[in-house]
Amino acid sequence: MTINDDKTVAAVAAPVTSKEVKEKIQSRKPKQPIFISRFSFTDANMARATFKLGSKIDRRFDTKVSGLCVILRASGVKTFYAHKTVNMYNKKKNLWAPNVVYKKMFPWANNTGFNCEAARDKVSEYLDKIQDSRTTTDDDITVGYTTKKFIKTGLDGWQFRDQSKKYKEAVKVNYVRLLKSYVLLETCTPELKKKLTAPIEYNSIVFNKPLKDYKMSELTDHAINAFKFKLQDTPQSYNSVHALLSLVFSWAKFNKLFKGDNPFEFVKRFPKVKHKKKLPDNKRDEILDYCSGKAFDYNPHFLLLVAMVLYTGFRGNELFGLRWTEPTTDEEKNKCSGWLVKDWEKLDQKSYIHLHDPKNREPFTAYMRQPLKELLIRLRKKLYADQKVSWALDSVYIFPKTRFNGNFPGEHTDSNAVRHHLKKLNHDFGLMQEINGKLRPFFTMKIGRKTFGSWVAAERGTEFASRSLNHKDTQVTRDHYIVPEDSDLEFEFESKRQSNVVELKKKLK
């Protein structure tokens, strides 16, 4: 600084240091893009964060605040996410394992209130919303919540009670139907819903809410007995729901959703009703004659189905998915129930039908009886000769699906598709019966199976019937099928020596 004569002061610029010159030069250079996965989330740094070309999901994580990340997209949008490690169900391993869950917050926009500072301030609120898929306290978890969890994750993968097998598709459908109807009350009739939700007094206690609203920890044997009392008119339905809910509780306890006891283990089910029914022998023979007669030409697939259940005793689902030939891939195999064994059509040798996954999960090969073989050959010839049914040649299934005048060669038939034909057959043979004021068909696929089993038992004995039905033991056959009476076992052994009474009389003389 210098002092002039007019007493004014002149300012002299301070010398510029090399450091300041360097900073000025750097400030003029363009900022380098940020590609590293972890950096401090500031608006300046966020502006430099650049999407990595070729990335499916480009995530970056904040080094200062845990649980905060941003996902970059090729379009230039940068969205904040809260992330947290929680236990989730692993379908492949069939167990609960740690997994990272991401919850979307909001896109980054500088100077709008949705910047990095706002993301850091609000991330804790979003983290609180991410909870363990398993409810951690018994106080919060309800029967309805657990049932939904079981439907969503418990039916995939391996069976809970047998880790070597998976649930069959038909079993899963039935389980879901029962749980949604009787527990979640989502698909039940208005009458059933009213019955299950109405207050009831049982053992001097009023139970006034449906089963799904009970907390797992508060569901007692008294509440279950009240539920059982409501379903006393349909005992077998209750038994099915009881067994299924017991499975849900055991599954929940195994996966640590619930820590208490299984209350269903302390409640007995209704006695099992064993229906021993079959077609009268004369009706059975009349239906078989009808299936192989002139009527076959007008409804070949359905009448073959009826004849097949009476000649093999297969269950409905085992019949519906039968193929003409063995599948070549696992996908095709999983879609079918079985197939005709190679060379089945040769008349000079025995033929067989193979079921690869029946109810007891053990493969089973059944003998094809001659009348059935002749009907199968007759159907095969008819497919080539009759244009009305030639569409079925495009199907690998013996019983392709046809419903509402529509043909579906890529699918096999089911119980709904044959219901109308079964009802007509019962009408024609006088087999309709009145149940609860309504006429119901007596002959069904199940009655056909029972008729076959009883037929074999009468001809060859209970042991043959049990093996022909693929039962695990003869007791199952005796419990559910009409077999030779136990009175046949009441006989005396022939004695080659005289009894003690006779010897005593001789001595007294």
C-alpha cells in the first residue's frame, strides 16, 4: 500500500499464491463422473453420478447414512431407496433366510425439496416400514395372517412333513380352496359365512369373531371346539379344515412365526365316516355293456372314461391326465398323470397303464384288461375315421378337454368338463338319489373306483383288491370298500382227536 500526496490511499493487490492458481484451474475443468458404488450423497456428487452402461440395476450406496441408496437408470433418472436386511422365505431351500429388501422413496431433484439432504432425513421413516416377513411377536400375528403366509409360501417347494416330496398341484388347489373358504371367508357361500361369523355360546363363553381374527397366541382349544360345534352338520369338512390348520400352526412354529403350542393337537376330530358304497352288480354290467355298445360311437371319450374307471379303479385325476404315449420331457411328465405302456395295442401280448405319481406318491403299473384294450383301439380308429372327433388327434391325451362346444387339444379333461355327462348317465340308468331335498348323481368317479375294488375283492379276495387299488395295506381296503364279510373268518378247526368231554364220559361209564 502507498500514500499519495493528496492523502489518498491506493490498494495494492496481494500476490496470488500457486495454491489459489491451482484451485482456479481445477474449478474450470469439468467434474469427473462418479462410477464407484459407494460415495457421500451430496447434491454435487449426485449430479456427477453416472449410469454404468450395460448394467441391469445400477445401485449406489451412501457412505454416511446406512440404509440409503440410489438407483441410476439409463434415462438419467436417479431414485432414492431405503434398504434393509430382513428374513424372507426362500422357495428353493424351503426355509427362511436373510434377504435385502428395497423400498422406493422418491426421485432425486436438486433445489426442489427432494434432494440428498431430504433423503438422509427421511430414510429412517422408510426403514421402519420394512419389516421381517415373519411377524416377530406373537402379539401381532393372527390366524388369518399366518394362513395367507402359508398359502403364499408354505405350499411351494417341499412338503412340510416330507422333505423328499413336493405338494401335488391338485392337493395345493384343494388346500387353498379350503383355507380361503373356511378360514379366510373369501370364497365361501353367504350361508357358510353367516354360520362361521355368528356369535355362539360354548361352555359358558361367548365366541363372537371368526377364526381368522384370533391371534395365534390367544386361540385356545375352547375356541376351536366352538368352531367345531358350528360345523357339526358337516363333520368331514371340519376334519379336513382341522387337519389343514394344524399343519399351518406346525409350519408357522417351524419357521419361527409363532412360538406357542399347536392348539389343534388338543382337540379331537369327528369320527371318520367310512362310506362303503358301490354300484349294484346288474347296474355295473348294464353300464359296461352300454359303454361298449352303439352309444360309444356318439360319445366315445366319456364312455371310455366310464369303462376305464370300472376296469382299472383309477381315481378321477389319475384318469383325466392319461397320455397315449410316454412323455419325453419332465415338463410333459409333470402335466400328465400317466401313460399307456409301449406296444399296448398288440393283441397277442399283455398291456399295461403306468401312473407315475398317484396319491401315495409311489409309481404304479396296472394291467389293462381285454375289454378295455378293445375300447382304446376302437377309439383310436374312430379318431381317424370320424371328422367330429378327429380334432383329438392333435392331443397327446386320451381324454382331451372339451367344454361349452369348445375343443382344447392342448389340455386334458377335468371333473367340471364331465359333470354334465355324468349327470345324464345317472338319469338314464335311474341312479339319481335325493340328498337334502336335491337330486344328486349316485355314480361318480369315486363310486366307480369303489365298484372296481369291491368287484375284485368278491372275485379274488381282499389282498388282490388292495394291490389292484394300490393301497398301502389291506386295512384301507377293508375300511372303505365292500369286501368279503369278516364272518367268513368264523370257523372251527377240525380236530383229529376226541375232545376231553368225550373222554370224560367214557370214564364215567
